[in-house]
Amino acid sequence: MNRSIIEAAGRKERRLRSFFGITSQFAELLRAVLTEMWVPVDNGRPPSTVVGVDGSLVSLDLRNMLIYAVTSAAVSFRRAGNGYSESAPIELADIDVVIGKEMESVTHLAREILEVKALREAVIRYSPRLALVDGSLIAVLMRPAPVLGRVSIRELVTQFKESTGIDPIELVEEGLREEVGRESILKQRPLLVIDSVDPHALSEGLIKPVLLFTYIEKLAALRQALEEAWRRGTIVAYVAKRGISSHFYDSYVRKVLRETIDTLSARRLSDISFFDLADTPGYAVLPQNYGGGIHVEGATARAAEPPRELGLLDFYTGVNIAITYVKLTPTAPALRVEIPLRGGDPEEIVEQVVEAMLPLSPEGYPYPLTVADSHCRIRHEDLRRVLDFLGIGPRLSGREGMGVWLRM
């Protein structure tokens, strides 16, 4: 341990502890507010079939290029007697190189597309009652909006055509239609747009069109997955272990606290930290004096407006997202849950999801997601071994690349 760090921690002990502690008075007030916003759930109802979906991403930055590997896995569990039988996982994977700016945006899009397509295939194959996906749906809808800004799709289509000879909209529309329900085709080319471009062309000139049309591919594949799910009676729920949002806390909790405590003393908390205070399994609703019930947002409320191409704007304008926080055991951390809806009673659907997750989560986290994670998890060491096997190790980048490898 670095001695200077220990000395610095000693100097700032009081300051650091203040961020992690809550005064007893403040905690008591928070719990009083929480009581108004918490619906306990006592009994679980095991679903007949449930699917867990997760993805993984690792990358190595070697000079001015990023070598990345992405995977996804969807695992189905079907009731069998007093337990569940587990299916063989649906697994997708890709490895590629990105050169130039916005390299990380491309890799995150690649992972999200593989997750969405694994979800879609699992829904088609198993028609589960519940499909659990690791992560945040709102984050999936947003990325990479900050990068794209306001762009002319027509101009970018022309630019893409001139560089590749391919119409990107037709590529996405026809490619998604061909791969639905055909895992063999999907495994050969899981990323339609990225795989259609020479990696050497992914630099300043072509990166924005690639980002845009890869984003369209993701939204179109997600649309397919959701439509299949709703047609088959499947509830899709995104489950996030982490979250920095303070929407609930800022919009409702602090307003209540202002009536009883000095605002300066009411330290800001993230929503997930606030709902961690709950000591019973259940889920979060709005306080009665703010309408009560489940918080619902339009799918485009905080995300970028989807493009009109392929009917995406019309589709997502009609989608709502029920947002809540749940605890599945008294001592487990709170989880953020986002459920895409097209009709139905949001609170009834949330209650069904929580009741279904309770018997699947003996340690406070849904077991199907734990299994999906174990199937898709990749490490930097895995990527290094693949590159060694291909004979394109550190020599590719000379001394600078070797330094990166040696630090792993």
C-alpha cells in the first residue's frame, strides 16, 4: 500500500466519512418518506418460463486503434417440478478493430446490438413469460445521441453509399428481416453496419454515418424484439445494479423534506441509494400527494428523438417505460427496473415482475441474469489469447503496444 495515500486518507478522514454516513435524524426522516413510496411484496409467483440476457465487452487500446470483443448470451429456464430446467444458451460474439475518433461509442453499440438480438432470438424460441435483461433500457435508447447531434440522414446515406457502395437503410431493413429466427445467419454476421465497413475507413470521414446507422440497427432490432415479446405475452424488464439518477429523490423526496428539515441538511442522494434504505422486499411508487402509482415516462422523453426511417419514430413515440426500484431480499441492494410498455396497467405489470423475480433471487439478484453473465463474460486475458492465437499480438504496435500489454 502506498504510504502517502494512507497519510492523505488520515488527513481527510472526517471529510471522506461525511460522504458515506447519514445522521440519525436525517435517516429517520428519509425512512418516513420511504414508507410513503414503498409497496411491500410478500409472496413470489414463479413464472413458467423466464429468460436472462446479458452482454460483455472488453477492448485494448493500441496506439490509434481499438481492438474489441463483444459477446451476449440468453439463457431460458422452464419450470420442471419444484425447480427449473436450464436451456443451452443462445450465444453471439464478435471481434473487430476500430480506428479513429469515437472508438468507444462503436464498441458499446456493438455490445448493445448483440444483447438485443440475443433477447429477440430467445423470445422467438422460448416465448417466455418474463425476459430479464441486464442494464438500463433508457441508456440503450440514448446512446450515442450526444455524439450524433443534429445530422442530415440523407447526406449521411449518400456519404455511406459513396464509401461502401451500400445503402445503409436497405442493409439494416433487409438484414434484420433475414436473420430473425435464423441463428446460423445471425452468428455469421451479427453486426450488419459495422461488418459492412472496412475498419480502416472507420476514421473521421465515416465514423458519424457508421454511428448513426449502427444506432438505427440497434433501434430496429429492439423494435423487433419488443414486438415479438408483446405478441407472445412476454414482459421484458431491464434490471440495473447501478444508477446515478436522482430523479425520484429530487422531484419528490426533497420536496417532502423541505417541509421538515433545513434544505442544506438534506444531502442529495441517488435514487438507488435512497431506496437501499428499504428493509422489506418490494418496489417504489410515487408518493400519494404526487399522484401515487408507478412512475412512467415516454420512451423518447430523455433519449434522442429516434429517426423516422424504418418507422422508428412512430414506434417509439407509442412506447412508455415504467421505472421503479426494487429490493428482492431485506438486505440486498436496491435494483433499478425499467419495463417497456404498450398499454396495460403499469403498477399491475410491475407487481407481476417483482413477484416473478422474488423466487428467482435467493441472494437478492435474479439468478437467470447471473447465469447469463457467466456465459457471456469475457476478460482482457481472453482477448489477448485470441490475438496471440491469430498471431497478431503486441508486434502489431511495436514498443507502445508492448507497454499496454505488459501493464495488463
